[in-house]
Amino acid sequence: MGYQNHIPDNLTTIADNARLAENLGFSALWVRDVPFYDPHFGDVGQGLDPMVTLGFLSAHTQNIALGTAGLIAPLRSPIHIAKMATSVDSLSHGRFLLGLSSGDRPVEYPAFGADFASRSERFRESIDLINTLTEQDFPHFKGKHYADLTDNLDLLPKPKHRLPIVAIGRARQEMDWLANVPDAWIWHGVNPADTANIINTLADLRQKDTPTAFGYAQFVEVLDDKNAKAQLFNNIYLRGGAKGLADFWAKEQEKGVKHLALNLKPTQRPADEVLTELAEYALTQF
């Protein structure tokens, strides 16, 4: 979701919509990390803190995956990220997907006193440290930007399975890194003409056992006319009827896209109506 310049007074429907999405068969609920309202940029995501929101959603759902899309790694301590991630994963019984980004709003960096120029390097080191903390007991880690661990401290709780790491956006990373480090990659602004080439490039560069699952995010407006053909604007804003959108996404699935993150545009249509319509005409094809 993405609200514009304010947060609605009544947010109690978050739990209702989350349960509905779960019951309808959607695979994941994603929340965004937007610390500030920037008048020059636009929306504030869901408005609430992402990890607090996921803690709330974990108590109101049973099976649907819960993910961040994504926590701004260079603006947060990776130790705190690891602690929050394993906590939500434990509370949700293994449903958490840790999506990490480098942020898309440069104005936030000076507000945090963070160096903007080194964000790509710190993004990689943050993921290395998070993996170390969640996979090793009393780990040793010597970092350039973040940590100096010397086998005398341990992070708890440890996840019962390997914590899935999702790269959100490009984060100024090389394709070779994206093909071999994260478990999945969710980009945005993807031209459908380039989808197959991106997936093939990831496959060609892969050296790890399991391929990086590729998906992307779009802002989506579901029109009243179910048969309205899907129209894509600037490779990020998709508009159409439920059937038209389903046809568009089916073609992307054929190219190898594994996940589509839908950022539903706030409209006059009730959210439950939009979700039910998407489930009826789109989810049944996947």
C-alpha cells in the first residue's frame, strides 16, 4: 500500500484486509520502510513502522508470508535488523521474508547522519553480517562499517530455518552479486521486453545451488471494467481490469517471473472488493 501525504485515521482494516488476502490465496503481505514524508517524493508507504506492523499482522494471520520491501539497510544497524527479523520470524512461526533495500530517497541520508556515497558497500556488508548473526553461534565478524564481533556474543533467537534474504530494488549492485547472494530479487520499473533477458542473465551468472528467484513490484489500479486491457505506464504503474491484468501477468510468468508485488493504488473502490476480484480472475491462473 502507499498513502500520499497523510495516514488515514482508521487503520483497523489492515488486519481485516490481511486476513482476507490470506483466505483468498495471496502468497505474501509486504510492508515498506519510509521513515519520513518527503513532499518532493510522494507517498509514505503504509505510514506505520514496518516491523511493528508485521508484528501486528503476525498475530492476525496464520499462513501467509510476511515480508519487508524493504528495510533500508544502510540506515539501520544490521544487528538490530537481525534481532527484529528473527523475532518476527519466531512470532510468525517461520513466515518472515527479510527484504532489504538501499532506499530511494537521498534526502533521508543526511537526516540519519549516514554516508550516501558508500551505501552500496554498506548494503552488502549489512547482509553479510545479518547472515552471520542468524546462522552462526557466537560468531566472529570484522566489518569495515558495522561490527567487530569476537566470539563472545551471540544473537538470539536463531531461526529454525535459513532466514530468506530478498534484495529489493537494484541497490547499486552488480548482476553477479544479485545472482549469487540473495535468495530472491524484487525489482521495480521493469520493462516487460527485458524480463526474459534479466532472468537469463541471472541464470548464466549463477554459481550457487539455488537460483535467485526474480520478481518485481508495480503500482496497480484495478478498474471497474473487468475486461479492460492492462496498460503499463513508465514501466511501474499498471492499470486495467482484473481479467486484463491477469492476462498481462500470465505472460510475465511464462518468462520466469516468480513473484509480483502489487502496490494497490488507493481508490474509491473498497479494498475487499478489489482483492476478491483479483483473486477470482488472477490468482486462479497461477
